[in-house]
Amino acid sequence: MYTAQGTLDKSQQIDQYIPLVRRLAHHLIAKLPASVQIDDLIQAGLIGLMDAISRFEEGQGAQFETYASQRIRGAMLDELRQADWMPRGVRQAQRKIDNATLKTEQKLGRSATEAEIAETLGVSLAEYQDMLFESRGAQLVYYDDYAEDGDGEGYLDRQMDGDEEANPLEMLGDQRFRSTLVKAIEELPEREKMLMGLYYEQELNFREIAAVLGVTESRVCQLHTQAVSRLRAKLKDH
């Protein structure tokens, strides 16, 4: 890893950590609309990797891979922010799904099936599942709910390292929010609860989860969108 002059060989470091860039890109792409290209995320991630290599100093209290992962994710998010990655139509579809999910589950007093939510929306089950797939990229928060603040800073900017005030972990630290979130996850249908655990805890990508569940990758996308919609409905007051 060192040159004849005793300095780190950056080209070797880049080669060593390219798999990390690809893994992070594939994990992030599953949260985004189909219009986002994996190659664009990888390219942005490589820029983040090179930045990490240039800035990292031994003894600063972090392993390089941890530090590099933060820089790589940050570069990818910055690329998405500049590209305005989620079309307005996708956000509108997400809101329709969320509203229908909330209305249906309040009426039934339990988790609604896809067919029941489709009925509330006035569409067929197949059409509803198409909506779920097209709305891939669903998150627990809406991008457009967090417009630029008074300093001209947007939501994704506020999620970057260095802004403790907007740290999502602080929100999770709120006992009422955390309790509601845990309860909401526990109330998910079993397959959706398993999917969320595999994705967010085990960090499997959608292709790997599809193999575990014995369904197609597109079906995993639909189930993920549905699960996040249920959680958003239950967290509506937070």
C-alpha cells in the first residue's frame, strides 16, 4: 500500500475500495426511482472515495472504511441533490398511497392488504402494484417537505456529517417517536417486517432479499414501498 517514498499508493487504495463503492451504490439505488442510473452513483462514489483518501489521517479516531463510507455516501447524496432525483409525479403517487393506506387501516383497525388499499384508491390490484413499483424510493420522510431553509440549505445537505442539529439519530432518541416506530414495525405484516430487517439491519440488497423470500426483485420493491407507506401512516403525527 506504500510507494518507494513511504507514502500511501492511492491507486491501490482506490482499487481496494471499489467494491465498497459498488456495494453502497447498489444499496442506495434500491431506494431510488428507476430513472436513477447505478453508474452515476458509482462515479459520484468514486469521487467521494478519492476525497476520503486525500483527507483521512491515521489516529483521528475512525477506521478508514468507516470514514470512507461516510464520504462515499455523502458524495452520492450530493449527486442526487443536484440532479433533483425524485420527479414530482413520484412524490404525488407516494402521497396517494400513504393517504389510502392510512384511511384503509384506520377503517379496518388492522394492517390492510394490498387489495384493500387498491380498492380505496379505486384501482385494480395490478395497477396498485404498478404504483408501488413506480414509487420505489419511498422514505420515512418526503424530500419536498424539507425545502431549503433560511440559509439556502436543503434537506439532503442537512443530513450530511457535521450538522448535529439535523442528525436523524436525535429524532430516534426521542422516546415517544422511537416507541411509536418500534410498535409500527412490529405491526407490519410478517413478510414486510422480515424484508425491513433484511434490508436495514442485515444490509442485504433487493436482489438478495428476493432470493431469501422466493419472489422477484420487483416484488421486493413493491413490498418495501408498501412497508414504508404503512410506517409513514403510523408516524404521521411525529
